[in-house]
Amino acid sequence: MATAASVISVEEYLSHTYEPDCDYVDGHLEERNVGETDHSWLQMAVSGYFYARRKEWNITVLPEQRVQMKRTRYRVPDVCIVLGPKPTEQILTKPPFLCIEVLSPEDRMTRVKIRIADYLAMGVPFVWVLDPQTREAYVATSAAGLREVKSGVLRTENPVLEVPLAEIFA
């Protein structure tokens, strides 16, 4: 995964469009591993699962939404879940309820853990990491850290949102 060597300002980052969108970390652009069928399929399956239940669960589903972690750090999770109606801000500055990352074969766990730490430090209560290759899922919270899901169901609390792994990995 390439990381830009030169330093750019927040203003420059926010005024440009990147395809696919990049993270901005302390003056540097960080490319995200996207564009492969397995990644795309799982991202769509998760987004679709939540979208179909958005009214029942009173949530908003935001794929590839820029989130400002702090003044010089922006992340673009594969999927964000926000409680309640669609936010009015174009870049989220308040913590989403759930951030979901779909792994690509090139992803390294050390980089994924940094992303997770950013989300948790911002106040995101739940972070899910999904691996389409191994069909494994992980949940991260501030209280429990990162752990593999063995139950076959991804779950949040307050409110309870449940996603059967068999359904999204189908």
C-alpha cells in the first residue's frame, strides 16, 4: 500500500476528490485497499443488510464516509452506522455508532489495529473487522479490545443490532 511521501494540508485534502477516497493521517495521504471483488461484495452485503433494516433500527448507513478523528486525521471506513436520521454534516465529526472495515489481501493487521485505535479513541463504541477470504469477523470495543467472533453473530449493544455472519458471507 503506497503512502504519499510529501506533506499536504488538511485544506488541500478536503478540497480534492480521490478515487478511491484516501485516509488523511497527520499530513499524509494513505491509500485504502479496495477494488477487489471479494471486498466490494462483502461491503455491499453488509451495507445492504443494514440498509434493509434502517427504519426498524432507526439507523443511517453510510458507505465510504469521511470521518474526522481529530484535526489532522481523517479515516474512511468501508461502512459507518449512525444512530438516528442522516447527519447534516458532510464529513462526520461526531463518532459513528459502528465502523466496519472489510479486509483486502494486502491489509496488514498492524495498520488495521491503528485504524481501530483511531476509531475507539474518537469514541466509536463498536468496530467490526470482516475478512472475506477467511470468513472471520472481529469486534473491537474500548472495554474488551479486539476479539474474534466465534458465535456466528456480530452484535452491538444499546441498541442491539445483530448481523448473522452466514448471511453476509453467503
